[in-house]
Amino acid sequence: MLLVGRVGATVAPPPAEVTHFSPMTTLAVANQKGGVAKTTSVQALGVAMAERGRKVLLVDLDPQASLTWACGIDPDALEISIHDVLLKRAKVSDALLSLEPPEPIESDGKKGRVGTLDLLPSTIDLAGAELHLLTKTGREYVLRKSLSKVVESYDMVLIDCPPSLGILTINGLTAADEVLIPLQCESLSQRGVGQLLDTIEDVRDYTNRDLKVRGAIATLFDGRTKLAHRTVEQVRREYGIEVLEPYVPKSVKVAEAPARGRSVLTHAPRSRSAEAYRELAKTLLKRNDKS
Ligand code: ADP
Ligand code: MG
């Protein structure tokens, strides 16, 4: 197998038939603010779902390619990326990479089913795709159409949106069944949430009528400060969206993980942040099944 990663990813084999736990879900993780833990959450939730035996696809829709990097892949060394897919120069199946799956979770002393973790990687070239897409008819649907060829092979597709409400994020929202909004609880000003909800409303009106807001997650949470709790309360009250629990604690273990090409679940498996992401993953999977 062709080795491409900083820590050993391989080119994904052609998607195989899978037995699904439940209907496949595509979840876009979006917030136009940078630094709210979109990328961290996509990676951690993806790993947590793979620990529970799910077949997971991570989609890096950010030209900064932070998710690709955090997964141990050097974006500059890639020959094919999501950029080529969106420009229709490559098939999505040719761009997919297989990441090392995590150890399955044990229950009652028995190991669970082994999940899989694939990545549709990004490179800085994707910044150019934004301009290209703007001149095209049907530009909002390009990702949705590309992913439609592979989504059936997965239980969960997680899309890491860029920090803007531009055409790439619109593509992410148009391709998704649900949106998850990470909230960074270090500032009371969450005005961006209102703008994001307006954009979601537009997407519902024009390109994806069935798009649902799954809820928000509180990230970089410092439970010792009143501000963190007030921020969550304010978002609940002002925007009427559910903030899922548990909140993800701020921890140096999370911040250290990307440089090692791993998620916090592998880097510090028993940390409170890793456990919080595991609980959240369980909640997000519970929608359609009870495992
Ligand atoms: P975004 O994708 O929204 O821009 P990132 O996921 O890249 O945000 O996170 C921004 C920064 O915060 C990164 O350096 C990341 O490692 C760090 N970070 C994310 N979550 C936590 C956390 N729970 N504790 C400490 N640092 C975190
Ligand atoms: Mg990011």
C-alpha cells in the first residue's frame, strides 16, 4: 500500500459494501469564527465514533488543511486532494486516505467491532477553488454531488468547515443532513451564532431544505469561570439551540495532539477532554440507534 502520511496513512481501497448500524448521517461542523475547535472536534468525534465500530469519513473543507495536518498527513505532499475533486479533476474515491483506526471500545470484557477512519484531505490549493466555484452554475452543490458517490460506504461523514460563511461553507451545509456548532466559551460575545443561523436559514431556503441544527457543543470550557457557564446559558436562551453535554474542558492535552498527528483520544485517552468527546459521539450516534 502507498504510504503518504506523517504517521502512516495509506491510500484508501475502493469503498466496500457495508452493513450500516443506522442510516448514514452527514454532519457539518461549522462556525465562521476561527479557533472555536471545529477541527479538533471533527477529529475527536470521528475517532470516538470509529472506536464504537463506525465507518467514518472526515472531510477537510478548509484551505488551511488543519484537519489533514492533525491527522498526520503533510498537505504539501499530497497529489490529489478535495481541491481536485471540487474542480472535477479527480474522483472522490481517488482522493480518499485511510487513517489508522483506533482500538475498539471494550464492553463486558469483549472487544467491539473495529471501525474505519478515512479522510478526504485538503491543501492550500483549495483557496483557489473558492474563486473557481464562484463562476460556476450549481456551485453550492459540488461537494454534495461528489460525496454522493461514496457516502453510502460510511455510517458517519463529518465535514470540517472553514472559518467563513463563503462558498466552501455553503457547500458543506448543502452536503449535510445536520449542523453541529462548536462554541468557544471564553467570550460572551457569540454574535456570530446569529449570522450562522441566518446562513443556515438561507441554505434551507435555496439548496438544502431538510438541513437540521443538531445543536452546539461547548469547547475550550473552563468550568471554574462564571463566564463559561453564562456563555452557554446565553446561547441557549438567545438562539434556542440545544447545547449538548458534556462540555469539553480546556486542556493542554488537546492542544498538544495535532503536532503529533493524532487526536486527543489517542494522545491522552483517559483525559477528561477525550472522555467528553466520547460521550458527545455517543449522543450524536444515538439519534438513530441505541448502541
Ligand atoms: P477551529 O478549527 O475552529 O479554527 P481548532 O480546532 O483548530 O479550531 O482549535 C483552535 C486551537 O485550540 C488549536 O490550537 C487547538 O489545538 C486548541 N484547542 C481546541 N480544543 C481545545 C481544548 N479543549 N483545550 C485546549 N486547546 C484546545
Ligand atoms: Mg479549523
